[in-house]
Amino acid sequence: MEILDPDTGLPVLVRALHVLAGVAWIGLLYYFNLVQVPAFAGFGDEGKARNIAIDKVARRALWWFRWAAVATLVLGLLIIGVTENYMEGFMSEESAYGLGHNGAIFVGMLLGITMAANVWMVIWKNQRVVLANAVNVLGGGEADPNAAGAGRRALLASRQNFIFSFSMLWFMVGAAHLYPGAFDADSSGKAWTFVIISVVIGGILQLNALGKLGGTAATNKLLWPYESHKNALITGGVLFVVLYVLSEILLKA
Ligand code: HEM
């Protein structure tokens, strides 16, 4: 059907909107990780300037951030819905778009969906507490003793999303532009192995960021990847190299 043609039809528009929303989301994720968190730390915990900045700047940034995440997720899933035969033979040797493509987009999507869940279920849930506390303290009220813990949980999830983002973007873009053809897997077993190993590694990182492997205290050595944006950059780089090497071995013919 012409309208569902991946190169000329509706999928082109949906992909363009998806990329736009994705750039808005991940751009703000990078702003939080590389600019806002280090800058706000300079205000000190109880500073009035910090609470004003949380209320006036972070509140706006979080609005765009969480809705851009929803838009990206919905438009991403819509690409599948509007592209002809997208799921035909998915992850099998009869795949319409090839096993290399399928393995790459599967991992890219799983990372993206996990990140969107982190935005709403961890980051936003906890940032609401931080925002409410800032307004309350600015109005002369008592500081909420739970605000620091909530901020910490949001920070860990945000840095985990930062870590995931490099690999997510690589496999998202690579699905259409790098992995089909040159990197096609020769058996669905190899493509599945790539997906399963990626899920195990990503799952361990995710559980760790949620504090399920030893708590969220700064003294927990397992949380090294999240203790600074530099550590998160290094961890994200290592994760990317590991998944890239795996994809070379398992998604290649
Ligand atoms: C949240 C979950 C996400 C889902 C379910 C999703 C889904 C998809 C799908 C199905 C495709 C088409 C891949 C193909 O077969 O060529 C795609 C492509 C793409 N996505 Fe995502 N995506 C998500 C997140 C993101 C994010 C956060 C970004 C950040 C910018 C992003 C950027 C892209 C790009 C650049 C492409 C390639 C477009 C093209 O080559 O035409 N996606 N995504």
C-alpha cells in the first residue's frame, strides 16, 4: 500500500516527528545530567536560590522532558504500526527487514522503553516531591525530610538513562542505516542471543540504579556509575562498546 511505503508514505512523517520528539527528550536529559545537576549542586542544599531555580527552571524543563518522552515513545511505536510489513517474520530468518535490523531495533526499543518508564515512574514521581518541597520552603514552610531521598532516587534513574542513551541511539539509528545488509545475522539464534545478553546487562544496570542490588546510599560501592556525570559517561561508553562488540559478533553474517 502506497501510504504505508517506508520510503515515501506516512512512515516518513512519523519517523521525522519521532526523531524531533526524541531529540527534545534526550537533549533535556543531557541538559539535566551535564548542566543542571552540577550547577544546582553549587547552590548548596538549603539555599533560597536553589529552590527558586528548582521552581522556575527545573519545573519547566521537567514538563518538556516528560511529555517529549511520551511523544517519542508513542511516535516510535506508531512507526511500527504505519510501516508496511514491519513485524513480518520479526526476529526470524523470514524477517521482512532482516535479522540485523530486527536485533538492533529490538535492543534500541527496549532501552528506549525502559528509559521512558524511568522518566515517569522514577524521575517524575520523585521530582514532584522535590518541586513541592521547593515551593513550600520558599513560602516559609518546613522542609520535607523526604525531599533529599526523592532527589537522590531521581538522580540515579536520570544518570542510568544517560548511560543507556548512547547505546539506545546507536541501535535506534543503526537499525535502518547500519545493520541491514552489511551486518545481517545469519541465524535467528544469533540475533536472539544478542537481544537476551543485552537485556541481562541492561536489566542488571537498571536494578542497580533502582537500589535493588544494595540500596541507594552514597556509600554503596555498586553505585559508582551514578556518583558523578563523569562516572556515568564512562559507564555509558563501556556499555556501548560491549553492546557494539556483541552486535559485531552476533548480528553479522
Ligand atoms: C522510547 C522508545 C522508542 C521507541 C519504541 C522507538 C521506536 C523506533 C522505531 C520503531 C524506529 C524505526 C527503526 C527502523 O526500522 O528503521 C525508530 C527510529 C529512530 N528513532 Fe526511535 N524509538 C524510541 C526512542 C527514541 C529516542 C529517545 C530517540 C532519540 C532521538 C529516537 C530516535 C530515533 C531515530 C534517529 C531513528 C531513525 C530514524 C530514521 O532512520 O529514519 N528514538 N525508533
